[in-house]
Amino acid sequence: MRQAYRDVYIVGTGSYSPGQPIPFDNIEDVLGRITEAPPKVMAWTDRMRPIMKEMLGLDYYYYALDPKTREPIDNNVTMSCKAAQKALDAAGMKAADCDLIIFAGILMENICPPTTVLIQEELKIPYCAEYAIHSNCTSVYKALQLASDLIANGRYNNALVMSSQLSSSFLRSEYYNQKIIEKTQVLLRWFLCDGAGALVLSADKNRGKNRAKVVDTYIESVGLGLGPDMYCRLGGHRTIIPQVYENGWHHLTQNFDKVAATAPKLAKAAIDNMLAKTGFDISKLTYFFANVPTKHLNDMVVESLKEGRKLENVKFYTKLAERGYPGPCAIYIALDEFLKSGEPKAGDLIMSMVTESSKWMHGGFILEYQG
């Protein structure tokens, strides 16, 4: 018989960045240079490189590649497990103590079997439930909601939630059909890198340290008639490899102009929706976390939050400069570093919101730091 609704706590966090820190100027030494693109794209790339360095404000990037041979040194399973082990250690738990595991991310390790069971094998968990969530930026928020709700209603007791991003696998120069590469596809090579993050959730508030209570979570999809504005067309019926390469269906693409025009309005509405649905009194907020890859976009989200509200005492937190931007798991990495930093105090309230432009979804959470 399942128990009634229970409080849920993040009792352990962990993160992992592969390889050595790579400064912006050395990105292309690791990923390889684009040398066969159309002349206009090549000229644009040379012109934009210093502009993007200034705009992004990211000091270092991490890649799961040997910087000399450019061969893989990690994958989604190994990165997730390394972050997971740190989270388990922080919680004072073994992997087998978790009766639920969730992997969330844009790129699964295989088409089949799901990444979760590969992680289960690696961590030697003999029995658990598992979910694999396929989405981009909102995937980690969906994973947190699913895990916390399933623990809260008594179905499971302890959950291991993980996310990893292998951006380098689709950013290496060999990956592209360079003759048809587009500007926006080149641009993403300066945004993204690799990494992993993990959380351990439990109904037992006495586990671990640097705990945070899950106050609420929020997920919405509002993209009817919009986008997609970040996409990769590989998959479904587009699986004949020569055709995929010839047409560039495997290229990851983002419509940056559309995102810049659409995101502010939708982000503001999403924050309003989240506050209305959760009933959270934002005047009590202590910290706000934005999971975005540039200072410009971070400022945009902050302004959306501030609009019409008195938030003079809210601290806006991001942790991307030193760890780069590894997509969805960046928020787990930031949360890991923040909860272990000694900065938050018991009772501090932490809110986060992210926009996923692939088909315009939002995810958010509210946490209360326990100490």
C-alpha cells in the first residue's frame, strides 16, 4: 500500500566535466576546423569569432575528446555515472538504494536499448524502475518533476536523476557535410560543450547534507503553431545514411533570430503561468537560477522575471563561465556547485526557469534549502 503525499528532498548532487578546460580560442583545435564551407560562411565565421567570444562570456569549455587524437574519452553512460557517483557519495547512499533512475537529455547513447538500462548496468543496480526522457533544455526539469512526484505519492522512495550532454559528437568538423553547412550551425559550435549532472532525491530528509526540499515543479508546452526553432532532422524516416549526409539532416540547427524575437514574450508568460499554477509568493524568493548560455539571454530572462515585480533582494545565479554550457545538465551542475558552496542559508528559496526553443516548452522548479 502506497503512503499518502510525502515531502521530497534533494539529498545529494554531483557533476562532471570531461577532459581539461579549453579556452574559447582553442575550441577549434579540439573540435576541428571548418575548412570546406561556402566562401560566405567562411568569411562570416572569421568575422563572428571574436564577437562571439565577447558576447558569450564563457571562460572555458569541456569536451569528451582527447585534445590531441580527438577520439572520444567519455560517453553519455560514463559521464552520467561519474556525476551520479558523486551525488550518491554526497547522499551517503549506494546506487542499489535507488528504486528509480531517470536519464534526461537530447542525445541517447543508443537508439535501443534506452540509456537508463545501460547506466543501471554500469552502476550494478539489480532492481529499479527507469525512465528515459528525450528533450533538450526542459528535460532535466521534467525528470525532476517526475521523480519528485513519484516519490511524493509513495510509489518509490529514492531516485537517481541524471543528465549528460555530448555536444562534441555533433560539433566535430568530421560530422558535417561542410559544403552545405549554414551560419547558424557553425554558431552552435561556440555555444555548446560536454558535461553531466546528477541528483539523488529521497523522502528521507535525514539523508545526506546540503539538502534542498522540492517545493514545487512546473512544466508547460506552448508551441502550437510555432517552430521548431532548434532541431536536428535525423531520425524517423530520415535514416538512410547517404541521404542524411547529402541533405545535412544530421546538422543541429537553431533559428537564432526567431528565438531572440519569440523567447522574451514566452518566457514572461511562462513565469506568470508558473507562479499562478504553483501559488508561489515570489516576494519570498532568495535566488533565481537561469539555465541559458549567454549573458545577453540571461539578462533577458532576469528582466522577464523582474517586470512588474519588486525583487530587489533576489540574487540571480549562474555558473557557466568556468564550466561552459553543456545544455540541459548545466542547471544540475550549477545547483551542485551552489548547494555545496556554503552560500545558501536554511530557509532560502531557490527558483529556476528555462525556455526550450525546439518547440517552445518551459520548465521550472522551486526549492527550499535545508542545510
